[in-house]
Amino acid sequence: MNNCDFSGYATRNDLTCGDGRVIRKNAFADNDGCTVPLVWNHDHKNPEAVLGHALLKNRADGVYAYGKFNDTEEGKRAKMLVQNGDVKSLSIWANQLKQIGSDVIHGNIRELSLVLAGANPGAYVDFVMAHGADKEDELFASYDENIMLYHSAEQEEKKVTDGEQTKETTKQENGKTIKEILDTLTDEQKDAVYAMVGMIGGAADDDDKEDNEDMKHSIFDQGNTQQQTNVLSHSDEVDIINMAKKSSVGSLKQAMTIFAEEHSDELAHGVFDAEVEKLFPEYELLKKGEPETLERDQSWIDTAISKVHKSPFSRIRTRHADARIAELKAKGYQKKGDYKENMEKIKLIGRSTDPQTIYIKDELNRDDIVDITDFKIVDYQWKMMRHVLNEVIAMAILVGDGREEGDADKIHEDHIRSIWNDNELYCIHADVDVAAAKTKLQGTNTGANFSENYILAEAMIEAALYSREKFKGTGTPDLYCTPHLLNVMLLSRDLNGRRIYDSKSDLAKALNVNEIHTVEQFEGLQRTTSTGEKKNLLGLFVNLSDYQLGATNGGEITKFEDFDIDFNRYKYLLETRLSGSLTKLYSAIALEEPAA
């Protein structure tokens, strides 16, 4: 505001008042650019109490005011009181208030007052509720903060003398004036720069100060009448800049903080408190609420668990009869009196599976629960624990939990029998021989017409279809494989660049499977056979309805929560007691590749 006599904050955001209410950001945004009366101590009955007017500007941290006194005796007297530092506090009067709980989110500032406030050096907001004749809520928000004084219009028009230049006329090497450069800063950054310049230049001669009786006072001065004796010298500035250049420091903000700590007994005032934050503002969180969580692919897990057969029995026993014996045939009777032979014995196959407890446990400090207010941290904790538990169970069903034998936390294979590591009677293990497929296909000049991806895809399809000849599972199985293997097969092309399989469904038809599910967690999995060979997993073919999870009443996934009063923390537990096993012989196929 041109030719203003003073400026200062009319309100600030997010400060709690005595009754617990808080003015929130942009509560008075509608007053941006408005001019309101400047009044003495909210005196609305006496016209002589009107001292002038004030222009309001809405900022990120509050409402800033530029005040201009009138030429009345009261206005001149108030101007002298402000210039002398006798009065330095502002207060607003507002009505048409809207609140959400204790938060004031909207209001209309009707006037700005100069008030006699307490000597509290920090800013505070004090609310006083009143009711007028129209029964509207009214708000008084007082602010005890130093006011920035400005030269009068006549002083601003004073000619430049003795070769000195103002900021409006001083040119830089790039052709811009200092004013043009400062105009690129935000209002808060401008205030901080002015404060720094005022502090650095605070060692001016006393004679100059006496000649310039109308000198400006910075909004960052801790008292208009107190001489500031602790300033930054030029050598201090050089030390700070040199420190910032060191790799161990790395930033001007850090260097200023270190310098302030090292000279804490020398610097009573400086640019090392709130001003540093204004020059280096805090980062703004783009998305409020629950954090975006990076997890391994979870899309297949719910599908897999939903397909598994659930049983109310936790102790599972299966029994099968193998009637595939070659000699198991009816016989012809040759002549009277001959002995009739019994048929070959049918082989009985059975096994039992006992349950094991599977759990996940964590804790939260109660202080963290209370302090984190932008999202429900407890709900988020439960959700993440359930994600992890579901993933562990699904992986244990398909390939095992990945822990070594002897690990106290291992989910043992005789409780949750993994399909990949199951006996050959339940899971058919077949090798995919890519080298043999390449030799076979290139013998028909395929290498000149098809890509390496096609050769791998054909090797997979051939191994899968041949293995299906032994498959005895229910219906059509699904394929579970890594995303990379799926992409390799989908990128099969001929010499003209045309893809062999247009979509995942086309590839599923070629593999004779119902669906293809990608499992990121399969990447890099390897097992050691009973003969010591190492095999890399390529894919599992299985209809999970042939796999049974058993849990008795009380063994289902259950939540437990407890509070530890000694350590002020909540403990959370998810627990289940399960058994799991394939229930049909030859009901799964594991395609593998010999490890290099």
C-alpha cells in the first residue's frame, strides 16, 4: 500500500485461543483487498475514535494490514504513539462467523483497532464472544506484535543526495533494479530480507541515526525502543557462506543454524529463528491423509485365497487308492477245475496334516496415535497388518514362506503344504528345456522367422501341454507366473514384427489354462531337489479349489488389541490357526528351469 504509515499482522493462523478455538487459513480470505476503518480500542460509539483506515491483505499465514492515519487530532496523536513504540498491537473485530468444532473457518472483518496489549513478546490470539442486537457472533482477535513504520509521502519523495541511490533506481548488472528483483519474492520472504538487511546494517554511526529521526523500524525488531547490539558483521557473513560450501554442511540454512549454535552466547537477536523458516519455508504435503503405500503386487492374493476350499476342520486327512497297476485286469477262465487268481492289490495313499498358528504383531505409541490427526493411523495399521498376513498365507500355499528349515518363525511344510514343494504324487514337476526347443525349432529354419521370445513361449507351451497328460485336477487350472515371463511370451513376434499372441487371453488358450495371474513375489525363487539339483520356478498350474485350508471355530483370523500402561503403547495382533494341503493326486503342475 503506497504512503501507508505502518503495517502489521491483523491475524495469524493456527494459534489456539484460551477457550480452545483456532482461526484457520483463509478464514478471512473474502477480506483480501478490503479497506476497513482504523479505530481506537474497538470504540464503536465515538466517531472521534476513528483514526484512519487500513487495507487488508490475505496471506498464507494470516491477514496483513497496511494502516493510514487521518489528519484529525486523534489520528495524529495515534500516529505519534505508534512511531514512538508506545502502542504496537493490533486487534480485529469480526462477525458472520462460521465454525467447524473449535475451528473458525470464515468471518468478516469489520474494523481494525490499535489496542493496549500485554507485554508478551510472542504473538497470541484471544477470542471474546459477544452478542449484538442482531444476535450475530462477534470475534475480537488481539495481536501483540511489533508494527512496521513507513516514511511519510513527503519523505519518500525526498531527492537522492550525496551520490546515494534508492532501491527503485539502483541498477544491477543484468539491468534490473533491486525493486524489480524484490518484487519476485513473496511478502514473507521480503520481510525476512528486510530484517536481515536491517540487522546487518545495525552498526551504523550514531550521528547518522540522529540525523534520520524518521528511520524505519523492522517488523522483526524485538522492541522499538531497545537498541540492538548483537549484529552480523561482514566477516560473519563470509564465515557462514564458506561453511555452507563445505560438503559436510551443504546448505545455507544449515550453515546459519550451525553458526547460531556456535555463537549462542554472542547473538541475542538475529536471523536464526522464525526468519530462517521464512527464507527456507517448510515443504507442503501434497496429499493429506493416509500415506500412499508402496507394496508388492497384491492383486492376485485375494483371488487366490477366494478360490481355495475352506473347511471347518483343522486336522485334515486324505486317502486315495491308486488303481493304475498294469496287472489290474480281469482274467479269462480257461477250463473247468482251474484256480481263479485274485486281482492285484490296489495301492492306498493317505496323509494327515495338522494346523499351525500364524500371526503378525505390532505396536503403536499412544502419543503417536494422539498426535497424528490427518488420518486414522490405527485403521491404517490394521489394514497393513492384514495385507502382510494374507500375502504370507497365499505364498505359503503356492510356494512356501521362504524361510529356511530351523527358523523359529517358519511356517512348516507339514502344516501348510506348499504346492511347489509337494510330493510328486500331488504336484507334477516338469522341466522347460529352452535349449532343446531352440534346436528343434531352428532345425525348421524357425530362427530366421521367429524371435527368442517365441522359442521360450513354445518351450513353455510344450512342457505345459505334455504335463497335462498326467494332470488329474479339477477342471481347467490357472497359471501363476512372474510378470516378466508373461511379457516374454506376449512379445513373441515373427520376422515381420507381428505378435504371435494378441492378448493374455490368446496366450491362455494356447497354454490351455483358465486364467493367467502374475505374481511379482515369484521372481528369483529356487528350490533344491532331493538329488541336490537346483531348479528355478517358471510357473504353477493349479485349480486352487483342489487345495483345502482348514480352521476350527476360533482358529479363523482374529484381531487382538491390548494397552501396555507401563510403556504407554497399544499392541496389535492378528492370528489364525490353519492347516493346508492339496486334496487330489496329480492336481498341480510346476514348470521349472534347471539353474545355470
